Amino acid sequence: MGVEISKLSIENDPSLNQLIKHDKDTGSSEAQIVSMTGRINQLNEHFKTHKHDQSSRRGLLKIVGKRRRLLKYLRTNDFEKYEQVIKSLDIRG
């Protein structure tokens, strides 16, 4: 399901197309970060109406942690790509 979310957000935003290597790219760090960001945004909208949904909140924290680790990996190994991902997704200030 995470891949479908990322494809939808990629199709709607042409600036994210440059992050993904090809149409079926699901394994690269950039593609995973885009997918997780879409899921995080979707869960944030969910919490606006379901404030007490603790099981989904736990899932959100797990996704945020995984995205954080992927961003750390990307920052260590390819800083230029890291900056590009941060800018295009508008995360981290």
C-alpha cells in the first residue's frame, strides 16, 4: 500500500519525479522516503479526526523512525541527493 501512495504523490508533483529513478522504483532510499512521507502526511490527516487512535499513532512513530534512519543513511552516503530530497519534500525546516 505504501508504494501506491508514493506513486500517487509522485504523479501529482513533478518535482518528485526527479527523485525516482524509474516507474517501478520502490527500493531506492529516495523512493522509500517519498513513500513514507506520503503515508506520514496521510496519517496526520487521520489524526485530525481520530485523536485517540493510539495503534495508528504507534505505526506513525515507527514510520517516522524508519524515514529518519533512511535520511541519515542518505546524508552519510550521498549528501547532494539528501539535500535534493529534503528540498523537494519540504521537510526538516
